[in-house]
Amino acid sequence: MIQCKRVYDDASHDDGYRILVDRLWPRGVRKADLACDEWCKMLSPSTELRKAFHGEMIDFDSFSEAYRQELAQHEDEGRRIAALAAKQRVTLLYGAKNTGQNHALVLADWLRHLKIS
């Protein structure tokens, strides 16, 4: 099972394996204070794509499509995380304020649809 959670929300035992999926370390969070099992920058949006979305140069649908194209270049890493999620709960941690439209939601959906060998 894969779920998404803001990095600023309290950690819970129900979170399972916690993965930070932002390219940049979240503001105001000390590395020693963040309960996460790994930081996976590889599956975060490129700097250019992130800036285009946050700068409102592209809408969420365009961002999602472009981000999925970027993710397709990292299927091996995606399969690794999808395999983890098949065995235990995985929580994708993100820093975005918008809980309804963010890269972690796109990533979670992409991971759920990957075929695990």
C-alpha cells in the first residue's frame, strides 16, 4: 500500500516505510528531526519541471503528464519502491502545501500501476 503525507505532519506507526520524495530538503526541518527511512531524489520532478509548475507556467495536468515521462526513465527505481509497497505500507513524504495537486500524488499513482517482476 502506498500513501502520501506532508513532511510537516507528525510521523505515525501506521506510516510504515517513509520515503522523502522531494528533490530539495524541506524548509524548516532539521535532518535529525525527520523520521524517514530514505530520501529518494531520483523519483522527484526535475528542477525545470518543478519550477514551471510552481511558477504557474503549466497547469497540473501538463505537469502530471511531463512528470510521468520523466518517471518512465527511472522504472527500475520505481519497481524497487513498488516491490516494497507490495510487502508493507510505504508513505511518500512531500513538502508541498497543496495536498490535492502535488508530485507525490502523481508518483504514488505511477508506482501503483508499475508491473513488478
